[in-house]
Amino acid sequence: MRWRYVESVTPSISVLTAIITLGVLIYTYLKHWKRPLLYWSAAWVFFILMMVSFHTENKEGVAIFYALFAGMAMSGTVRYLKEHGGFNVLSMPELIGIVPSLVTLYGVVLTHLGLPYGFLSSIEVPFVVLSGAVIILAGILFVKMSRRHRDSLYLGIITIAFGIFVILYPVRMSFTRLHYILRLLATVMSVFIAFFLIRLVRSRGFLFLEEPVEVKVSLEPGVKLITPREYEEVKKELKEYPVLAFVRDLRVPEKWTTFYLSNTGQKGSISPTNIAYLAQVVSDYFKKAKEKGIRGVVVIDCVEYLITYNSFEAVVKFLATLADLALINNGVLLVVVEKEALEEHQFVILKRILG
């Protein structure tokens, strides 16, 4: 009796969760007009239609809407990476290329296992399995993006888990005794996906530069060397401004988007040797700020730390690149430097190139 109650309740919970998630996505899209939200909204519409098809035993509908759900989820993820400067993580064409082969091999194995609900025993099975593989790829992309947007880590993990669950569709359908437990598990995963997706799209990182900016920047475009004391004044003056900062000290205004540099590999940190990635982040920020009609402000409060893990010449070239990006995009680059922490000739070179 208890499991029959679970069977009757879980579909309603899944659909209700999907409707709430869809509402949040549409509301956020209409407010900020971010394209990934449109794709993800469509994905949840197809998820609802897939659920309806599954519980009305419409196998063609299950096949079609599962495929559309996976496709829109993947498209939204790729668009998300494009808009947040992370499309370069899609450097795994070999992984995408082997998906058909893996799905085919999986189908052959299932056929030889002689399961009651085999790979070719019903029209929807191959399409559902392929959709699961696409969902896993979307999850992998979220995980790869997590070093930049921490909220996408858990979303990526649960998406991968859900993709595996989907791939096991013929296996699940073959074990009717576990039907209630598996249905409950599917509902739990859909709730967690919805939770972490809502958390991501409402996060400061996702909506960075999307909120109205009322504070005016008095700084002129270009690069400026400032002292730690001047930096404290900047933090007070721009505490309500969407500043991008690379720091070693996390005591910064809440409105700022910060990247903590560390060589320990701890969660949420960036290696100081990965200066090419840092330059890409700054470039994306300046371009987006310019598109929004505001002056981008970047703070580098870790010059000495960068020099420790890179050559001085490499750091100078890196800062010169950032200075060019600031000028091109009408932005401001603030480099915090304590003169006593550098050798005299190093400070002279920095001042000549950046000052």
C-alpha cells in the first residue's frame, strides 16, 4: 500500500517541480534576456511532456520528448559556456564522436543479456539511451565550468547521475519489482536538478553585470598602479560596483566577483600559473561590460604572488595584455603594488610599462 502511494505521488512531485523550475527560468529570462534560460525553459517543457507521455504509456511521445529535453538541455549548456567565456572547455570532440559507438555497443550487450525489456524491444528505448548520453555530456560541461562558477559543480554531478539513470532505462524497465524505488529515485534526482539549476541561474556569478548599476566610476579608462592604502579606498568607493578582482585576500565587497589565486588546488581557486585563463576571464568581462554600456573595472591584487610562480617577464607581458584590453574596451585596470615587495628594477619596469 505504501509503495502504491509512492507511485501515485511521485509523478505529481516531478511535474510540479518542473513547473516551478519553468516559471523561475521564464521569469529570469524575461527580466535579463539571457539566451541559455530560453533553451533550459524549453527543456523543462519537454520534460513535462515526457512525463505525461510516460505515464500515459505513449512510447512515441517518450522517445520524442526525451530527445528534445536532452537536446535543449545540451544547447542551453553550450550557450551558457559561450556567454561566460568557457566555450573553450568544449575541447572534447573525440568524446562526442564515440557516443554513437558506445550506444551501439551498449545495445548489443543488452541484447545478448536477454533482458525482458531489451534494447530493440520497444520503439523508445534507443532514443532514450541516446538522450541519456547527451545529458551526461551536458553534465560534464557543467562540471568543467565549475572552477569558474561554483554553483555549476553540483548541477553537473547530479546531471551526470541522471544521465546514467536515463541510459539504464531498458534495465530499469526489466526489473518491475524495483519499479517503485526507481520511480522515487527519478523524482529525487529531478528535484535536485531543479534546485541546483535555479540556484545557478539566480546566482551572482550567472547574473553578473545583469543588474542595474547605479554607481558611477570616476576613474579614467586605462591602467593605474595603486598602493595597498589606495586599494582600501577603492574598495569603499566601488563597494556597490560589479568589479572583477583577482586576489589573495578575500576581504572584498560582496558585490565584487572575485577569483582567489592559490597553488593548493583547493575548491574555487585558480592556479597562479594559469595566466592565459586569467587573461581570458578579463577579456570576457571587459567585452561584456562594454556591451552593457558600463565601464569595466578589474583589480589585480596579487602581483607579487604571480611573480613567485611565473617569471617576472611573463607577469609583465600578462599585465600589459590586460592593460591593452582595458584601453580597447574603455575599461579600468587597477594593479595593486607595494613598492617595497618588489626589487627596484622590477618596480621601475612595471611603472614604465603600466604607469
